[in-house]
Amino acid sequence: MQTSTTEDYLKAIFKLSGPSKEGVSTNAIAEELSTKASSVSDMVKKLADKGLVNYIKYQGTTLSKEGEQIALHVIRKHRLWEVFLVEKLKFGWDEIHEIAEQLEHIKSAKLIDKLDEHLGYPKNDPHGDPIPNKKGEFHTLKKYKLNDLSIGEKSILIGVSEDSKDFLRYLDSIDLKLGSSIEILDFFQFDKSLKVLVNQKTERTFSELVAKNLNVSKEK
Amino acid sequence: MQTSTTEDYLKAIFKLSGPSKEGVSTNAIAEELSTKASSVSDMVKKLADKGLVNYIKYQGTTLSKEGEQIALHVIRKHRLWEVFLVEKLKFGWDEIHEIAEQLEHIKSAKLIDKLDEHLGYPKNDPHGDPIPNKKGEFHTLKKYKLNDLSIGEKSILIGVSEDSKDFLRYLDSIDLKLGSSIEILDFFQFDKSLKVLVNQKTERTFSELVAKNLNVSKEK
DNA sequence: AAACAAATTTAGACTTGTCTAAATACCGTG
DNA sequence: CACGGTATTTAGACAAGTCTAAATTTGTTT
């Protein structure tokens, strides 16, 4: 069983190695975790001893298969808790990260299963990022900004870019939430605003600024 | 800000000092926390330095006002999370303690406020123990076993003594949960069973064994 | 009051993770 | 290819909390 520090390191390395799984520099990890390079140097050595990372002196660090599984599992927990905080406890999308950073370290597989079920098996967190399943698999469904779509296209809201209090309150007020459907009805070149159909029932007009901040996936 | 170890010590001391607030022995704390007396001895000294406990060598430890506030706050968090686990995630009442032990250390006042609200401001945890309010105050409403009541009395279910899986599943199946009302309609001496009215609508018969395991408070 | 057992404290060591300061390796430029 | 600067690692120290083993205190019993 890992300490929460171990989990933080693995998560940081996962994040930094990106889709191409490049080796991550000691300094980058230090930066990400707000710690010193010397501490990281010590720590990755220990993680390597435990088989969680591959580490070659002066050359950077990558996750082992096992380390990656753990990282993905922590990310799963983090994102599920974020959904909980927004959907159930009505937190603003800008307040949740810090709390989820703590909740992600709670140890109980059953808790996460039940939470997942309670939330209706969400596929994305409130920022639109995909939630890995139990096995650590996830589908990066392609993320678009609403104003990249064409007239007639249907989409699902999967997150926001800008998550200021005000913006979130606005979304709330028009009953737009994660999973809501948005269909593009019309586009007005003169101010780049959009006429849309929300949840298959309400017509609205979105300014360019609003549309730009809505992350959606194309439906079907 | 306290570490979670500090919170565990304060909670243990609170629990052990009981209603009369007696001094707690080093050995008792060690036992409660599954640690060694020497560790406790070290630790209470540090807690005393921080003003969280009053400690006199060889004489035992009591909580300071501040230490008690912290302990009560941790207990509040623990019990609210227990309610969440049972009411929202449908955990059995026997599985929640261990998970709540972790959740109670999450730091965010706002989280607890929102959780409290989400749960409908419960007054008791699933075991029937009172949940302190934000200020650390709580009302110990008197706890009875259902079979201590007399015919005609009305009560509210506040917890169970025996929390085996089977028993909990049984309660679930008859829609009996925390806060449910139970009125005593009749008592049968020959087998000590009770006829009751659950939630003001369903008549049921409880065996003595069942009745004995239901903790209730008298209504009004 | 002396002696003994139990409870408690002290001393010294260990683990995890962190830091600063110093040493070393790597790499691009001239 | 040597130089200098940056990245990285090493060395040594520290804080929190724990442990074992030894020393001390307490309190009970005679």
C-alpha cells in the first residue's frame, strides 16, 4: 500500500510524461509538486526500488506498468470526487481541485465503486477530462469548443475551460450541466454568437465568449 | 493546522475521558490507538506544548478547551461522513467506521458545511450517536432500546446496536432507516414480540431480538 | 516504612520525506 | 575540445512519529 506522497509522485509523473510517455525530468517533477529537485532525486530512487518507476540517473523517469496503474487509479478517484463535489454538494467548478487532492488518497476500493454508482457512472469530470474505469482504461473522446461546431451538430457538455464563480452560476441558472445536450441551431457571423437548443427543449443564444468556454463532445 | 495523528490523539483522549472529563492514563491512550505507551508519552508532551492538552507527568492527560474543540470537530466530521456512507452510498452500518476514520481528516470547513446540508442536517450518526454542530455543541438525546418502550409510545430510530449485514439488509427491506418513526401498538408477553407502526403507515411485528437491537429516542 | 509490581518516562535508534549546500554530470557555444 | 551554465545527484541535517530497552515513579502490600 502506497503512502499519499507516493501517489502524488506517480500522478505527477503520469501527468508530465504526457500521451507520448516521455521520460520526465527531475526538475519538472519538483516544479509540479512544489518541492526541491534534491527531494525528488531521493524519492524517485525509492520509487524505482519499489518497481513503480524506471529511473536512470541524469536521464529522467518513466512509470512502470504498475506505477501507471496506480497513477490512473488515483486519477480515477480524484475525478470521481470532483464530480461528486459539483453534482451532489453544489461546489463551484473552481473550488473542487484542492479538496479532491485530499479525497483522492482515501483508501477503499468499495467506496469508489459505490461512489461511481451513486454518481451514475460519469465518463468525464467537471473539467471535461475522462475518468478512467476500474482497470485504468479511458476513452479520450474528442473534446471540442462549442464554437468549433457547425449548424445542425449535436453535442454533450463535458466541461468548461473558464471556471469562474460567475460563469458557473450563469450555467447553473440556465440548467446547463455536465451531460446536458446542446444542438447548434444557427450561427450569426456579425457577432459570432450561436443560437442553440439546450437539453432538447430550450432555445438560447450564446455569445462567442460563452461558446468558447464550453467543452463538448460531438454526439454519436 | 493539525496533522491527522494529532487529531487521532485528541479524539482518543476525548473518548476516554468520558462525560466526567477525568484524566486519561498513558496506557489507555496507547491501547485505544494501538501504539506503545512510550510513543504516547512523547506525543502528549508535544500536544501539551501546543496547548491542546493538559499533561502532568505520571498523572494523566486531559483536553484543553482548544483540544476539546478540535476533537469535537473531528467527531462531527466522522459522524457526518458515516451518515453519508449509509444514506447516500448504501453501505452497511458495519462497514463505515474504517472509511470514516480516513474521511474525518479531510480539511475543508466548506466541505463539511455542504455535506451537512446535503444530508439534511442529521442529528445522529447511524449508530445513534449525536453529531456535534459547528460550534462543537451536541444534545445527547436519551437513547432507548425499542423494547424498553411502553404501548402507545412513539419513537424515532436513531441507530442499531447489532449491525450485521443480515440485520441491516432486513431493516432496509422493510424501509426502516435512520429517522424513521416507530410507534408501539402492542406487546405480546408470551414471546416478548412487539406490534409496531412504522413510518406512520405500515404495521409490523418485531421479535424481541429485533426490538432489542433498535436504538430509538422518544418522540416529543 | 520497605519492597515489589505495574505504569510511566527517558534514551537512543529508525523511517519517511524534506531541506540546504556542495559536488558532479551534461550540453551547447565558441 | 574546452568552458560555463544548468540540471542533477550526493551528503548531512532535520521534523514527525514510532519502537525497544532501560530507568524511574507510583502505589499497594506487608
